[in-house]
Amino acid sequence: RPRAKATIKKPFYLGACEITNRQYAAFDPSHDSAYISMTSKDHSRRGYPVNGLDQPVIRITWQQAEAFCRWLSQRTGKRFRLPTEAEWEFCARFTKT
């Protein structure tokens, strides 16, 4: 696939860690990340639980993520948003962990 040139016009911050279930629960206490499947699972186990408070939140839609950003912005007085594709790509390629 050919590379497309993207320009990032302004500096930005990107969180180093995923939003946790604990953080997301402050916005939506009814959300449950539930379970992920596991290999060789049997009928007595549903898989691995992924709803621990310090685990990353999963199973939210783009719209829910946007709503979380709006809520967090209103709550803190700072602007939060999802990264653009170019910003995400830049961080994925050039950020050292």
C-alpha cells in the first residue's frame, strides 16, 4: 500500500497508558468489560475476566470514547479528544516506551 503524507500542524499530548475500568466507571458506572475468550476453554469457564479496576477498559464504541472525552473535558476544564489517525501513527512509529 502506498504511503500517504500526513502533516501534524500543532503539538499534542497523548496519554501513555490506556483508560482503566476504574477511570471509565467514573463516567459510566454500568459499563462492564466482561471476559475475553481463552484457548482450550471448557464449559465451566467463560474466559478471562477483564473488568478489574486497573485493567484497560474494552468493548466501548468510538461514540462512547468521544463521549468520555467530552465528559472529561467538562469535568477538568482541559480539552481531551481522541487522536487523529496521523497523530496515532506518529506515536506508534516514533515513541519509545
